[in-house]
Amino acid sequence: MNAAPPIDSMVSAGDARKITIAQVLVYELRVRDAMSKPPITALPGDSLREIQKLMKRHKISGVPIQLGTKLLGIVTIEDIITALDQGHIDDLAEKRMAQGVITIRDHFSLVRAVAEFERHGFGRFPVVDSADRLVGVLTRGDITNCLMHQLEKRAEEAIAFEAAALASRAGDDLARRIVIRAPVRTGDYDSAGKVSQRLRQVLRERGIDPDVRRRAAIVAYEAETNIIIHSLGGEITVAVDSDKVVIDATDVGPGIEDVNQAMQEGWSTAGRLPRELGFGAGMGLPNMKKCSDVFEIKSGNGQTTLVHSEVFLRKAAGTL
Amino acid sequence: MKLETNAQLPAVLLAIQATPLTNTSEANIQGCYISDLLSDVLAHAQPGMLWATVQVHRNVVSVAATKDIPAVIFTCGRKPEASVIAEAEEEGITLLVTPLTTYEAAGKLWQAGLHE
């Protein structure tokens, strides 16, 4: 479920925006996105010489020592150098490994991982999941590589998007103001709120009023969950104008049979799973409308659904 | 009500036997909203409220963050996964758990003066 990172297109990207993208990535990316996996491990009964060969073969600088699913310690390249220097390279790992190893969780953000590196001064961390299973190893180099890779990818996407946007809507500068363009996958309940979270961040960076921020975030959140619960997948774009935030949600179907019915509070077609997770209150569309200054919805049985919302930066719509 | 989970819990939360799950520093709480429906919370809760729910899915954190809700209390002793707690910490949202049912917790919170 390690989702492909959503596409962000900072179309009118000046230098200041590029720094922001890097900063955003550090918060958005998780340890599991950057770590080396699966972890290369050794047994407590392996000799340091065997571990040295393992390091050489895999070009790594640290090897967690594991028995079954239990993490016992770690042998690092520094331990190997010391062993060569002092002549105990044939000792077993269990005798020379560092014990009481400090691990890092796979769901931590990279910014938190960087803080952990600073705090402990280690060169690497074994990475464990929420069930304490060893799932990878993270070095500072892994973080740098992951960030560079993502930045490159987003830069390419931004360029491609800009070219396409300019070609298709020459003269329309809406495309230039798009700050988020993200795919939303059907059934991906764990990702609900990702677009909304990014939107809040973008609006905060621009110093936009908390009430406007909250209303726009609610529209985005409900749009996301609607696509996840009801559609076969779709996309959300957000543009920030000098006087409004524009949120457009589109999906590939199957469409809303009766839009008027769907706009009634409490009416929902959500199934059992989404309801158990607290979705499907039948309030999504009404909430979006209440939070918007302009709200339009176009749909029909077997068609795509288009939801267009505008939240004005100055005049307040609802009181949410 | 000032909530400092690292220090002593305010009397209002002691009344419902609340235990903090996060290491969030502090939060100012005014009033409380109770619902297990996420959209309902988005529509009717006010920023700054304590939110009581039995939902422990990660979307609770997303909704709380979207709505500027500083603290969530899980009732009936329900605890979220470690990843949800970590996410709340990153968002600066305090998570608490109480063994009481939502009804009992609501009654005691009201009695202890959270509505004022």
C-alpha cells in the first residue's frame, strides 16, 4: 500500500517555490519511501569476516543482526575496521555487535528521520513497522537520494504539465495557477485527507485566512472521500487565484443517478466498509456546498462526475 | 481548559479516567463534540473542541487536522494503531483514551464543566 507519490505541479515555479517543494517533500515522504529494502541482515552466529563480505557485496555500511524476527544488534563498517585493526575479524557477530539498537518507524516522515539522525548521531537506523518487524535500513544517503529522485520526478511532471496546459488552454491562465493536481484512487481509505492536508499547507504558506483555509480543506476532504468511496478513481486539482481557491474534482464514473437526492443530508449509497470507518454519513456533498461560495455538480448515471467549488478569499460563505 | 498531556491532566479529563496516547505538548480546548461520522464532525464541530469518538482509523486525525480540532478522546477504551498516534503527533493533535462509554464520558465531561 506504499502509494505512488501524488503529482504536484508547481506550474509557475520560481526559485522560492522550488524550495517549498523540497520542504513539502520532507514532510510528505515517509521513511518507508526512502529506506533500503528488504534489509540485508546476518545471524548472531555469523563471523565479522562474513559480514564484511556481505557489506562489500551489497555496498552497504551496516548490517542488522537478527534471529527469527528478533532484532539483536547491528554491526557497522566501523566495527569491521576496528576488528581488522585489532585482529578479531573472525569473532562472531554476537560478540562484537552493538546491542540495544535504536530503531526508527517506517511511517515516520523524513523530517522526523533527519531529527533522529541529528539526535543520535548514528550513520544508519534499522527500520521497523508498527508490528516491530524489521523492514529496512535507512541512512542519511538514502534520504538525500530519495529527495533528489522525487524532486527530479516532480520537476519533469511540472514541465510536462506546463507544456500540456499551455498547448491546450493558451490564453487561459487558470492552468498556471494550479497548485495541486493529484490522482485519487478508489477504495484507498488510508489516503483520504492527503490532498486536503497538502492544500492546508499550501494555503498556510500563502498566509490565507484560517476560515477560508478550513472551508477549502473541507471541500477537498469531502471530494477526496467521495472519489475513494463512490467512484472508479479520479483526480482533484486546486488553483489559487488572487481572490479565490478553486477546487475541481473529476472522476471516471459510474456517476450519480440522482444529483438532487445526493445533495440531501443523510442520503448515502456508501457500503459497509466505508460506513464502519465513519464515512458514508450522507453529508459530503451538502458539506461541500455549505463551505463553497460557488458550487456546481454535473453527473448522471454511467457518466463522469464533475464537482466545481470556489471558496472566496474575503467574503465568508458559511460559518463552518 | 488548558490541556498539557506531559504534565498533569486537567480535572475535567481526570473525571473520565483519560490517558494520553500522544506526547503532544499542550492544547486549548473549548467545548466538546461527539460523533462517529466524519462528515458530521466536519460540518458541526467547532475549531478548538475536544472530539469524542469510537472511530480509531487514521482518518480521524485527517478530519481533526482539517477542522483544527486540537484533541480527540477515544471512548470504550478503543486504541488506534501506533501509526495513527505518530501521525497525530506530527499534526500536533493530542489523542486520549477513556475506558468509559461515549455516553458516560459525555455526562462526566458536562458535569465537570467542559460546557462552560
